[in-house]
Amino acid sequence: MIASLDSDRVAFESLSSDYVRFLEILKANGFEGEICPDYASRTVLATDNSIYQRWPQAVVYPKHSEDLTRITRMAAQVPNRNIVLTARGGGTGTNGQSLTDGIVVDVSRHMNRILEIDVANRRVRVQAGVVKDQLNAALKPHGLFFAPELSTSNRATIGGMISTDASGQGSCEYGKTRHHVLELDTVLIGGEHLHIAAHSAALRKTLPASRQASSGIFTAPPPGLLTSSET
Ligand SMILES: Cc1cc2nc3c(=O)[nH]c(=O)nc-3n(C[C@H](O)[C@H](O)[C@H](O)COP(=O)(O)OP(=O)(O)OC[C@H]3O[C@@H](n4cnc5c(N)ncnc54)[C@H](O)[C@@H]3O)c2cc1C
């Protein structure tokens, strides 16, 4: 049976004191994005494109990777170990992946900039909240496109695509999302940044010709939050 938010109304009203305290400290520590524990924000992000519903304790909209560092560093502190963070992009997942009883970290509102288009090397560097159609609109004048296709391309973000290894029409020819990610800048719980370069030149030579030539994404950071990637 599909859960009903109305039946959880009591749980909503009794917001956990641990989360109230965490959000207050987050604000005091200079988090620059929006912190939204209000009823409307929580209700909107209690659903995605799945059949599931989970009422989060709050939604936060980080302005930049420094905000992600702040929230992940705080979440690692001993009194906050029960705080749950869940990244969210376009919320088009069909399995409830972006739903949580904890805090939704929505990177799609602010962290949605295309940072660099390197036409000569067919690479781009983007923030994780960039939407796939947004990226391809920017690439079109250069005769390029980000190949991994999915039906939700006007909503799904690069961060969500990387997390789910999105694929669809044309993927047998051009590959899945993972075949196009060259580097990732990721913020871990604790606040450390993990920079990953997935394809060495040697490894790329082992790929089919069509994929060797593929363009790549650098997303710039979200827990295990991708902040940016190069695709
Ligand atoms: C009608 C419909 C058609 C679809 N068609 C396809 C299809 O053709 N091919 C396909 O592959 N999928 C398809 N999907 C599924 C969905 O669109 C993809 O999984 C998409 O990649 C999710 O992207 P998103 O930005 O919406 O991520 P969300 O749904 O917001 O999140 C998905 C997961 O990614 C994580 N995540 C999001 N952003 C970040 C980040 N910055 N850092 C770390 N983790 C992050 C979330 O925590 C969650 O676990 C479809 C869904 C629907 C409803």
C-alpha cells in the first residue's frame, strides 16, 4: 500500500530536536544556502517520481561546495552522527532514491552552472545540479552533445545521472553515463573533498573507438555529494 502523508501528520509536527539543533548550528556556522524546515518545503520533497513518500526533517539548498563542506563536516561530529543527509537532483528517480527521513540536500537550485566548455578537447566542467537538456543546449552551438540519453532529460541532473549511471536510447552506440565521466570532485561526510580521475589514458585506449572519442564531464561537488564533474 502506498503510504499517506496525512497519516504521518503527527510525526511531522514533532520535528526531531536533534535535527532542530543541527539546523541551528548549520546556520550559525555560516551555511549560505536556504535552510527550509517548513511544512511546504518538506511536503514537496517528500515525493519523487517513485510510488514512495518520506517526510524529510528539512530541505537545504547549498549555494556552493563550501556549503557542502560545512554540512558534511558538521554531520561527522559525534553529537550529529544520527543526522542523515540525502542528495537530490531533479527528483526523477523511480525507486525513491532521493527520499529520506533526514535532510534532503537539493543541489539543483543553486549548483547548476556550466563552468567550462573545452571545445577542442570535447570536455565540459559542470556543477552537479546542471540538467542534461541545459548542458546540451549549451553544447549545441559547438556541434557537440552529452550523449547518455534518458527520458527525463529536461529534469534529470548530471549528479543524479552519475549516481544512477543513467542510460537509454543510443547507449549501445555512445555508452552509459559512466563512460563519459572523466573526473569527479566529491564531498565526503567529514567535509573532505575527494577528487577522482576515472579514465587514465591507457584505460581509455581499451575502450571501443566510439567511446574513446566521447566527450567527458567534470562535475563540480554533493555526501558523496558530487559538486562537479568533467564529462
Ligand atoms: C518517466 C521516467 C522516465 C525515465 N527514463 C529513464 C531512462 O530512460 N534512463 C534512465 O537511466 N533513467 C530513467 N529514469 C530514472 C531517472 O530519471 C534517472 O535515474 C535520473 O538519472 C535521475 O536523475 P535526478 O537528477 O532526477 O536524480 P534524483 O532522482 O534526484 O536522485 C537519484 C539518486 O542520485 C543521487 N544524487 C542526485 N544528485 C546527486 C549528487 N549531486 N551527488 C550525489 N548523489 C546524487 C540521489 O541521492 C539519489 O540516490 C526515468 C524516470 C522517469 C520518472
